[in-house]
Amino acid sequence: MSPNPISHLRWWIGGLLFASTVINYIDRQTLNVLAPFLKEQYHWTNTDFATLVIAFRIAYAVMQTVSGRLLDWLGTRRGMLLTVSWYSAAAMLTSLANGLWGFRFFRFLLGCWEAANWPGAAKAVGEWFPDRERGWAVAMFDSGSAIGAAVAPALVVWLHHHFGSWRPVFLLTGLLGWIWLLAWHRLYQSPAQHPRLSAEERRLIEQGQSRPQNGRRPTWHDWTRLLTVPQTWGIVMVRALLDPYWFLMSDWFAIYLVNKGFRLEDTLTGFWLPFLAADLGNFFGGGLSSWFIRRGRPVMQARKLTFLLCAPGMLAMGVVTMLDNFAALIACFGLAMFCYAACATIYLVLPSDLFPNRAVASVSGLSGTGAGIGTIVSTYTIGRVTDLTNSFTLVFLGASLAPVLSVILLLALVRRPVAVRE
């Protein structure tokens, strides 16, 4: 006897992808929130801390492409089971770190396996959602980064004060991924194989997807062919410019606030607001592009129009350099993060809009590698510049150039609705 169908199963899948991203971010943000305490204990400079972030980023950059290829080969279900189990183990093992090189080693391991989350989620969205809902679905899973970044400060600071040590914090936050794995193993299958997907919902998914479908496994020819089309490079370069914009906030915000003279414990009520704004921005970008599609706009036109409307708001990052009031700072960061997240939803959904399903994770992984390289360069630069100037002014002014360049690249390189034909 077949099990009863689960109503709106695709959104339950979307919820699992959201939860994975939340946990992914809590794991990586644990070190960033503890950074002021660890800097004091180990006498690290900002450049020292930057090397920890870079150790994560080097692994993350390389493994975005590797994990994208791996996920397209293994499939979404098995690929996510493998990678989430490994990054959860790496997060917990960070509790054994002792000194700068120990933290670098465990951050490298964490970056190796956390890299698979975005290619895997993009691939799952491509499998499970029709065109008009795909922006919403990407917004759902990507909003987990903002939620994780918003939850982590209060959770990590509370755990640190409760235990009086940073080591148990890594153990407890790393445990969350193992809980998620139980739910993923139980619920996730591809739509073609899922025993609890109703016939009506299967038709909705299949008939609502305009991009090419092909169930065969990818070949190396498919993968290398991706490097010859401008759409691939457009996605890679736009993400390479804008991901560092996000990581400037997620990696350095706690250190920035302390640099401005605020006590971290006194800023927790405002600390999470820019990340909440990013969460809302994810849904605004996904919802607006979906609204344009429902109004009859072609998919790519809807995505680009949303990006063009939201990108100018990221210039608010430059305004921060003229402010000292905490509420005004938070408001500017909130606007910048809202607009960034709306644009991020667009560049994250583009692989599943443009490419057949067997290539979605590979393209997403390539873009993640580009983003990783950009973030490595920007992270080291931030550390050096802030150590030399004891200020983030030049950093924020430089970040304001990213949205301008990203608009130019999107318009120049991503011009056709289908990049790889069957």
C-alpha cells in the first residue's frame, strides 16, 4: 500500500533547505561571534583573525566547484547527506583547537564541507519548483543565512557566558547538523521517485518548468562546456563581487562594533536587525521577480528588472562612514543588507533558470568558487586596512563599488534565457 501523499510537499522540501542554511550559518558564525573574546585570550590582531577567515574561504572556494560537480554526479539526496555530516563533525572538532594554527586547520575543514550547501540547495530547487515559484524557494533557503547570522550572536554569547568557556559552544552548535540529517534522510527524494508526492503536485512541477530537463548523469564534456558560455561567467563574476559584500557584515560586524566603541553585549538588540533586513530582502527579491513573471514578463527579464531596482540600495554602505549614532548605523546597514539579499536571490536562482538540471549544481559551484576568491582577497584587505588605519571607512567606501560593477556585468553577460541546449 502506497503511503499517503504529503500536501505541498515541495514547500516541506524548501523548509528543509532553509533549516540546512540556518545551521550552516550558525556553525560558521560561532567563531565570528566569539572573535572578540578569542582575540583577547590569544592576543590576535585583525590580520590574524583575517587568516582564520581566509583558511575557511580557501577551502570553501575550491570545494564550491568540487562539491557542485559531486552533487550533480551523486544526486541531491546522497550529496547533502555526505557533506552535512562532514561539516557538522568539523564544527564540533573546532572545540579541540588551541592557538592560531589549530583554528586555521578546523576552519579549513569546515569550509571544505559547508561549500556544498548552496549548490545542493540550488539543485534541489531546480528539481522541485516551477519557474514562477523558484524565486520564492531560493529566497526561502537563502534567508537561512540571515536567520542563522541573526540567531548566532545571542545563542553563542549566551552559551559562552553559561559555560564560561568557548569550547562547549562549538560542540553544541555543531550538533544541530546531525539532527537535520535525520529529517533529510527521511523526507528527501527526487520528484520522480518520491512515494509521497501527489500526482497533481508532480504535474504542477513538471508543467511549470520551462528550462530543459534531462535525467542522465553529467559528463566531463558537459562541465567543461559550461566554461565556454558568457552566462556562466556572468553569474560567476556577479557573485564574486557581491558575496564579499555580505561577508563583510557576517565576518566583521562584531569586530566593527567593538572598534566603534560599543560593547558587544550592549548591542545584541540591534546586532541582529541588519540580518533580519537581509532575510526580508531575500523574500522581497524572490517575490518581486515572481510577481513580474505572473504579470507576463519573461523569466530572465523579471530577474534582471528586480536586480536593477534593488542594487542601488546597496550604496547605503558608503553612508555608514559618515555616522556615529548606533540607531542610524543599524538603519543604514539594514537598508544595504535588504537590497543585497534581494539581489542575491536573483543571482542564486539564475543557474536553475538558465541550465538543465544536470548542470545546475556545477554552475552554482563555479559561482561559489568565484565568490570565494573574491572574498579571500577582500578579507585579507579588510584585515590589513583596518590594522593600518584602525578604521573601517575605506573598507565601506570600497564595498560601495560592488553593486555598480555587478549591474554592468549582469547586463553585459547574462542576455539569453537558455545557456546550454540539449
